[in-house]
Amino acid sequence: MEFFTDLWQFLKERKKWWLAPIILVLLLLAILIVVGGGSAVAPFIYTLF
């Protein structure tokens, strides 16, 4: 959790708000890959890419 708080502080201090959507999309893709990797939904997720 400390990583996310450090990242949030970096975004606030440096005014790098354009990085927030990129990080959010990468995080969502990572969650999708982890969840879909070991389930019956995996073939449907792979067709998205």
C-alpha cells in the first residue's frame, strides 16, 4: 500500500495528472489478466486482444 501512497504524493506534488489515466488503465489490464488467467472466462478475454 505504501507504493500507492507514494505514487499519489508524487502526482500531487509534481502536478503530473496526465499520468493518472495511464496508470489506471495499466492497473485495470493487470487485474483483468490476473483474474482471467485462471478462470473459465480466459478464452473470452484473450479474444479482446
